[in-house]
Amino acid sequence: GAVVSQHPSWVICKSGTSVKIECRSLDFQATTMFWYRQFPKQSLMLMATSNEGSKATYEQGVEKDKFLINHASLTLSTLTVTSAHPEDSSFYICSARDLVTSKSNYGYTFGSGTRLTVV
Amino acid sequence: RKEVEQDPGPFNVPEGATVAFNCTYSNSASQSFFWYRQDCRKEPKLLMSVYSSGNEDGRFTAQLNRASQYISLLIRDSKLSDSATYLCVVRGGGGGNKLTFGTGTQLKVEL
């Protein structure tokens, strides 16, 4: 089945630094990837939709200059949290659409998530 | 009003019990419906899709009522391994292909 690899699994960084999270589709091409954020005891909230070769579409309230998304190829999307602050500490999860093999779920496959802690 | 609402729980049930979770969604134009399972500190994983005709997968039964905008999940003969958070998820309805997640219902199955 479709596999999405997300790295790193966890990261601890100092306040003010930037962190890059990678999301790769391993055995399929993903024209669209989604980035979510989940705070403790809350639901996954969509941050942005990443489209290969074009600008990402951000959800209301998400700062595009703070959360930089790059989807330069059909198998890789990156999320960079710039100038991270403690309130950015969260669980970040990507999802990619495999339109060919995952029909029962309309093609959504999730990465294993990245736990970011900003100190 | 939240787009997808669930009772957060936790539901503490003994092993072997039958437990039901409910979910309501606000957008009547929503197109697809799912139940996901999320273990602590892990990514969500698809449990099953939900259809108006109802569907069953082993001990799990899901049902959709479009008129009431209501989704349910029934777990029979619950196992310790069923302990997790169950997320009600909706796709479409003006949001295109985006998935909208409920806050999840936590289930704890105990001996």
C-alpha cells in the first residue's frame, strides 16, 4: 500500500530557530499533500494544502510566512517552522493523496508525525 | 459550532463490552465520512469508511444518517487493544478534498 515517510519523528529546538520537516511519498506520486497540526487533547487541524509546482493554500489563521511549505517534486513536501516559539510546540502530521491504490480512503495516507518541542 | 463534533470521553469500559460513539457534522454538503483510530502520540489510521447503508468490519459497525448529519461507530466485544482515540472525519462539502477531523473520543478498555 501507499506509504508516506515523515522525518524527523521528534525534534527539540531553541526558541528563534527554524525547523524543517520532510514528508515523502515512497511508492506513489503525490500531487497534493496536506499539513496538519495537533495540540494535546485536540483534533488535527489542517494548516495548509501543498500542491506540487505551485504555492500552498493556507487555512485561515495560519501564517504563511511562518510556516513555509515547499512541494518541489511529486514525492516530497517540506514544512519549515521559522523563528519557532514555545507556542509552536505541537504534533505536525502530513498526509498525501494516492489516487491509484488507496481508493477506499480516497487516497489519504498519513505520515507518522513529527513532535516539535520548542524550548 | 464545530464542523465535526464528538463527545471527548473518556469512555472506560470493561473488556467484552459493547460501546457506541456518536458524531455530528454541520455541513450538509459533506461527501465522504470515515472513522479513524489514533493511538497516543501516533498518526491517525483509517478504521473504516462510513456509508448510509451501514457497513460492518468484524466487531466494528459504522452508520451514517445524512438527514440527521449523524455518524455512529459501534464496537462489540471490546478488547484491551481497542483502547485508543476514535476520530470522526468528514471530507468535502465546499472544502474540496480536505479532511475535517472531530476532536476524537477516547476509549479505555479495562480488564
